[in-house]
Amino acid sequence: MVNYYTVLGVTEAASSSEIRAAFKRLALQYHPDKNDGSAEMEERFKEINHAYQVLSNPYQKARYDIQWQFGQPDELYYTPPPPPPSPAYRRAYKEPEVNWRENWVATAYAFGFTLVVATLVMTAIFIKRTYDEKKMEELLTQRRGIFQVAQNKYKLGEIESAISTINTLGVFMDGEDDMEAYKTSLMESFVFEAEHNYNQGVYEEAIYYFELIENYAPRNPLPLQEHLALAYREVNRPYKSLKKLKELLIFNYRKMETYLLMAQIYRDDIHDITEAKRYFEVASDLAIEKYKSIYGNAYPLVLSGASLPEEHYYLYTGLASAYLETGELEKAIKSTKWNISVWPDSVENYLIAAQSFEVLGDDAEACESIKKAREHGYTGTLNSPCL
């Protein structure tokens, strides 16, 4: 067995790059073109090339290394082929005859069976499809009848019953675009009627349409819900108003005006001054956050009554009054100082301060606050030592 490592002049531990380099070097040396076509050099070149082809292929190299270490492959792996059949066997063996008739009959039976099965399947599919189409047609006819009932109810003025009937249809199907458009137009008319009556001060009528939207519309915008809460208060339904406002808070509709309204309802309609004070304080915190976001921490030096909506006056004056009623007199006085710095002509805040000072026993400050109130137009009377 030829030692290919010796042919290439490398050791058995040579790497693939060393084997490649050795081959290039020897190929240049023994290539026939470099030796005037010498037959001896050509044979030598073939031997070098064959050795490289074996050792450069990882699989062939591994096989060659095993053969080189343990002997010739024929000795290890050779399995002799089976002996040819004897003449007697060849004479006895006869190719089986093909019965073409039986083959054709079997093929025909198989084809016929497949055709019957396919026919049955297609027939079943056709029957099922026809049944489904009939049931769908019946369903669409039934739904169309429900829609016509709803239209008749609306024409008779049974508005809520009409929209309730339409809602039983659920999601509209193909071919029901006109029904969907009708429901959409109803909802749009409810929004128009609700807002129109609200703006006109016809609150009971507005509430009727707002509640239709709330109960039957696929979505109810938060501003409409806020208007419903305000309408409830206007018709003296404070608890329903508060319930709706608290629902708005759950939906993160956290406006300063919302908390202010809740505080006013607790103070004026339910007469719970403790809860009123709590909501006044939350509204104040939200307002201050807004001031800081616009003016920074120097907002007390910048703000004036002319730059603030009137709701802010009601907020801080209401908070000062709540502190006075709950006996938190120092907080009441501090609040009035802030309020007067922003609204210097606020008679109400001078009077809150005067009452707070009087309860604390500071008659001088109480009299000074009353004096300021009179300077700004106060003409009423008070039980005060200053008079």
C-alpha cells in the first residue's frame, strides 16, 4: 500500500494547509509542462496528485488512515459476491405469466369504486351547501323582518323599543348595509338631539337621549357622559350625577373641572362638607400641576385672575370656605391670601378671612379684612366688634 504522506513529503500529523502547500510545491516541480513532457515525471505527477486528492478530502483521508493502520481494505471489509445460480436452477426457474384480463378487471373495479366514493362525497357536499344556503336565506329573511318591525316602531314614536329591537340583530351580515346605515343614522340623531337639548337647557329631554346613547350605542364618548352628569345635577339628581362622574374617573377622565364639580355637588346638593373639601383639594392639586407645567415653580409670581378661567376662582374660594366650615382656620387664612393675591377684588375671600381671624381671636386682622371687603364694594352687615 502506497504511503501518501511519504509521496507528499509530510508527516501523518500534517494539517490540511501543510498538505496543500506540499502539493503545490511538488506540482510545480513535477508537472509535465515543466519537464518537457517527460513520461517519468508525468507518472510521478499523477502519483502526487492522487495522494493529494485522498489526503485533502477529510472522509477519504480518515478511511485511508484506517486502511494504512490496520491493513488493506479488501482484507477488512471485502464480502464476496453470491455465486451465480446453477444451470439446473436456471432451467427450473420460469417467469410467471401475466393474466392481463384479471389485471384489467381489478383496475376497472378500483376505478369504479373510486368514482362511486367521489360521487357520494360530491353529492353530500352539494346537499350540505344547498341546505346551508337555504338556512342562510331563511335567516336573512327573518332578520329583515325584525328590521322592518324596528322601523315601524320608530315611526310610531317608540324610539327606545326600536333601537332595542335593532340591537338584537347584533353584527350585520353581507347584504345588510342598509340596515347598518339606518342604525348609524339613528345613533347620530340621538347625539344631535342630546347635545342640542343640553345646550338649550332642556335637560330632561337631553338626559333621555344621553341615556339612549349610553344603553344602546357601540361606544359612548366621554364628553357626552360628562354632559349627562351635568344634566343630572341640573334636574336635582345629585347622586346619579356623582355616580356618572366617578365612572369618568375610572376611565382616567381626570380633569380639574370634574373634581370641582364633584366638590360643589357634595357641598351644595348633598351638604357633605368633608367630602366636598376632599374633592376641592384634589382639584387644587391638578390645577397646580398644570400651573407648574406651564410657568414652572414661579407660577405664584406670574398668575393673575385675568389669565385664569373663572372655574379656578370657584375652586380656590370653595376650598377656603370648606376649610373654614371644617374648622381648619389656618388653612382657610392661607388659602384666602393666595386667592386675594390672584383676585384682589374678591369680597368673598376677605369675608372668609375675617371670619377665620375672628374665630381665632385676632380681632385686628378680622377688622382689616372686613375693611378691605368694604373697600371692594361689600355693603352687608356682620356680627363683628369692628362695627
